[in-house]
Amino acid sequence: MLLLRREYVDGPEGADIVLLHAEVRTRDAAGIPVARCTRVVVPAGAPGRRAAFVRVPEPAEGKPFAVRYRFSAVRGDAEGYSPHYEVEVPSDEAIGDLYRVPEEGGGNLPPAPGRGHFLVPLPLEEGERAAGVFRYGFGAMRKKPSSALCRAAVDAGDGPAPVVEIPEALSVLKGRPMPYFLYRVSADGVLRACKVACARIAFRDEPGEVVSARVVWGDPAWRATNLATMEAKGFPEGPSSAREEFFAESPDAFQAARAAALARLPAPRVFEAFVYGPSGSRVEYCFLLRIRRPDGAIVAKWRNREGGGNWSVTL
């Protein structure tokens, strides 16, 4: 597996949040989609610089992938998008920004169809050293624990625990992601496991002004920050669904079409998404909304807990 680093440089005013939206396709006439993701672009290195990583499968010889991406940024109540960029992986252009995650046996298990990955600090037990090389992998609840499932490796150096990208779910039952086990083998050679669970997060839009709802979430230390688009209950699948928001060619046209479709649902409307993490851990979250004002303008708005701070849920 390869990780492609993409960097964003803040303007003079900075941004409240920056997102990277990327789609990986085969580099041929068919241009078959392989994967896509939205990542929060976090501060990295020099002031004003941010970075995020795009997961790219290991390409077969002579068959590179094309990564098409763009950024979006929220500043105050404005949300803007960059032009699209494209880079071939591997290529001379990308070589300095590619990092290989060593894998064995074809790599770790993929997410269930329609599900993606999220970022999480590798959970450690009390007394377990956050140093050296960790091998990690995944298995279904019914799967017999085995170190052979740990097919990827990451070097934590001298700590802290590394942030890794893991599936939201390996299977889905009646629309709900099913729990699974995250296995790891640390420097002491011991196989350890923790259950990966989820929680459904809801936002209730009483006045019916929300066009798009997103939940921004992560561990309490915010070492791994994630964003999920939220869908309104009863909203049909299609080009105006929440999952298509960041990948529509025209953000303005998407927002207009989605607002018209939402108008057919009665208020109040409830928007939902899942957050994920090790079972028993705490997730903090807040909402980033796009609302339609009475004058018709669509603007960005943050929603935190009354009195300030984030909400939290224990998985």
C-alpha cells in the first residue's frame, strides 16, 4: 500500500478547517474508480502548511493509478473549493511524496462495500510500549485470532502510538456497520486485539434550514481527526445524496439540487452518520453545517455543545 502526501498552504487569513477530497482511478481509457476519500488536512511542519495522505493500492507493474483531488476550506461562513489536480502514482512527479506501508499476503482485509477507512491512534494496553514496529490487521468477530491477520507494518519510532487507517466496517447488517477486531503485534511479539465499534450520531434540524451536515470527530486528544457527511433520514440515494457532495463537479449546482430535494422532506429533519473507534474509547465531535439563510444564500456554520466545547460518546 502507498500513501500519497498532499500539502496545502494557508492564505494570509488562514482557515477554520481544510479538507482534501481524492479519487483514485485506473490510468486507462476506462478510468475505473478504485477508491475515494475525504481527509482533514492538518497542520504539518512550518506554520501555515497542512498535509493529508491519500491511500493508494500497490499498482501492478506498468499500470499506474491516477489520483484526482481538490481541497475545500472553510473561513468564517464561507466555504470554497480549489481547482482539481491530478497526479499519476507512481511517477517522477509524485515520488517525493510517496510512502510505502509494508504489507504481506496481499494486504489487510478491505472495508465492506460502500464503506471507507478512518484514522485512529493504534490503541495500546497499559504498560505496552508505544515504540518500535507494530504489525496490525483485522478480522471478523467470528474469525479465530491469528498473527497472520496482521499483514501491514508501521514503525512508531520512540512513540507515541502511531495513527493508522482502518476500515469503518468489514460487514454491514441492515444498514449498521458490524463490529470487528483490530489485531496488533508490538515489539514484544504478543498478539493483542481490540473490538472496533461504532455509534450513530444524529443532528436534528428543527427549522429545516440545513442543506449539508457533517460531523467532525476524533479521539479526545485529536491526534486523528475525521469528517463524515451526514444524510437526512428519508433522503433517496442519487447524485444529490450526502456521499456525493465533495465529489460533484460543481459544488454550487450540487447544493442547489440538494436543497430542492430536501425541501420535499418535512421539517424537522434528522441527519445521521456513524463514528468509529476502539470499543470503550471516547470520541469527541462537533458539527459543520451548510445552512440556507432567508435571503437564499448558503453559508457555513459550526455547531458545538451549548456553553462551548464538543460533544462526546463512548463506544
